[in-house]
Amino acid sequence: MNPTIDVVMPVFNGMKTLTRAVNSVFSQAGEFDIHLYCIDDGSQDESAALLCHLAENRDDMTVLINAENIGVSATRNLGVAAGSGSFVGFIDQDDEWVDNKLNRQLAGFDAPHEIRYSTGLQHILLEEGATRPDWCRQEWLESPMTGFLPSALLMTRATWDFVGVFDITLKTGGDDVEWFARARRAGIDHFAVPDAVIRRFISGRNLSSDAINTTQDLLTVVRRQFEERRPS
């Protein structure tokens, strides 16, 4: 029986890039079954309508629509809860999976019930017309680098159930950092594909471009880590 993979894509005002992301998921080929869960998080553009159009006549794509914006962490959690696949993966609306991503990562799992997760490298690219933001170093654009981020993540559902959901109090980018930190503290086994598994496109629309709020979320994560490790 083929492994089943639930892929979760949160969407907010993603008209310009979400088709590319969706296509990169369905271009994956291998002995597995994919179901893509796209959740529009109260977009103010026509993202929801485009998602519904892309899902027409597909039984492997589900579109959910939040009546109002609840944040990327809560939206990802909703997507995972909607599925029941033995594996869970993620893709952001402005990212693109490379060909053979899933095959490369699935090869590192012995069984769908084990507690283990996989990442890989990310290839950072600038969208056409975009300028390099201050947080993105020039050398990051020159060669693939470590990719501890949702779009590069693949795990068994048993791992998700063990580690837990994304922290919904972190709305601007710290939720994934906190999840990976929690997984490390729990001693969860991890392996990384030594090549790029995603193309991460940078533009002024990225959530990570909100530098102030992102930094605040990251500081919150760091403070929690320090407090949890401090002797009582």
C-alpha cells in the first residue's frame, strides 16, 4: 500500500505565486498518494477563488477558507487536522518544491509509524524585480543553505502527534522555529537531505519581510527556551 502524504499550504494574498506552489506539489512523482490541503486565511485578493479553480475536478486537493485571518500557525494546524495521511508535509504559497523532493525524503523513513522527521537544503532566490532585504545575506543567494523551515519539512503523522501543533501565539514566523526547538528537546530523530529540496522566493510580500514582528516572535521563542532550561 502506498504511503499517504498530506501537504498543507496556508495562503494569504497569494495570487501571484500560489499556482507555482500548487504545481510543484502535484509534479512530484513516485509510489505515494498526495492530498493537498490549501487554507485561505482571510485573503483580501482573489486567492480563495483561484484555489477553488485549481481544485476543480480534483479529488486530491481540498480548499478550506477562514472567514477571517487567524495567522499562519493556526492555519497550518487546521490543515493538518483536516487530513489523516501517514505523512505530513508543508509548502508556503511563495515557495516551490524541487522535483523528486518527496522521493528523496521518503527514502529516509523505515516505516510510516516511526517518530522521525526530515528536512533538506533551501535554494533562496529573489523574485523578478525584488531587491535583497537586509535580513538576507548576499551569500545566501549564491548556494543552497540549511532549510529548517516548513516547506522543507516532511514527517510522519506519529511525529506530529508526539511533538504537537504549531504555537498559535506566534503569528509572524516564530512558530516553525519553536516547533523545531521542541522537537530537538524531545530528542526526535531527524535526517537532512544533502541537496536543495525547495526553492524559496523572496519578495516584499513574504511574511518574513515583516522584520519587526518576526524579530519579536523569535525573541519570544528564545526567552521561552532560556526559561525552560533555567534550573528551578
